[in-house]
Amino acid sequence: MPTQPSRTLETFPNPNPERDYVIKFDCPEFTSVCPKTGQPDFGAIRVEYTPDELCLELKAFKLYLWSYREAGIFYEAVTNQILDDLVAACQPRWMKVTGDFNVRGGISAVVEVEHRNAR
């Protein structure tokens, strides 16, 4: 049975919670749909975070991003939604999500959003 898109994010225990370190994910083939035109939007989603007690599981993250393929959503909204969902799933010490979207109409767009956990 083929794997299906899913909004479920999975985690696992951080193997070194006593140490600050950065995990980086890069998804260079992110797709969604422009809610105004219905045309596909292409770009890259980059995630950087310092885990606290939990780390994000990579396959679930891939399926989560895949779930946006048919979603009509603006760049700003999708980048912020991804950050909100990832923070809710793993409660990191710090996280940054960058949406680096391909040129449309001669203009490219980069949206960066960040979360810091007050300690």
C-alpha cells in the first residue's frame, strides 16, 4: 500500500537533552496551491531547531509536508502554520522555518518565522 499524506507529526525522545545542538531539515520540493489563482506554488521549506525533550521524526515530517500539495494557502500562512504545528509537536528550545518560494511573475519570496522557548 502506498504511503499517504498526513498531518500527524511524530516525535521520539531526544538522545542528548542535556546539550544544545541544531537539527536541520531541507525539503527542496515543497508544493502547495495559490489560493487566488489555483496554480501550483513550488519552493523549499527549511527547518532548523534545537530540541528540548523531543525530536521530530523525519518520515512523518515528510508526509506532513506532502499534505500541503493540494492545499490552497498563501506563502506567509503556510510557513507560519508549519512552525506552529512543529512547535506544538516537539516543544523545541528554538526553531526557525524558512519558506523559500520559486519565482512567480518575476518575483521570488522568502518567509522566515521563528520560535524561542523562554527558559
